[in-house]
Amino acid sequence: MGLMGYNGVLCSIALGNKNLKSLVWTSCSVLLSVVLQVIGMNLGITTLTAPFVISVWVIMGIQKLMILQQYTKRF
């Protein structure tokens, strides 16, 4: 159970910044990593920091897609 907190801290370090937008993205990443950790535990998988990696990749991908969408709306 302690690893869920570790994954959350890693998510915060990776995505954290000093603005509200960053807080929202970081919170989404932490929640996603906890969900992935619980799913892995229920399936009997040793996940280690995989939930952190997957959740940060997903959030960063969503951020990139949103930036791309905003960019294409201009033209």
C-alpha cells in the first residue's frame, strides 16, 4: 500500500508546477496512478512504478493533444 503514495509523489514531481492548471493535471495523474495500482494489485501483478509511468505518459499525451487541437483551431 505504501507504493501508491510513492507513485503519487513521483507524479507530482514529474508534472507539478506553481499554477492551478498544473494542480489539475497532477491530481488527475495521481488519481490515475492509484487506480492502476489497485487494478494491478487485484490482478496479482507486481506493478512497482508502472502506474506512475503510465499515468504520466497518458496525461502528457492528453496535454499534447489539447495543445494540438488549440493550434489547429487557429488555422
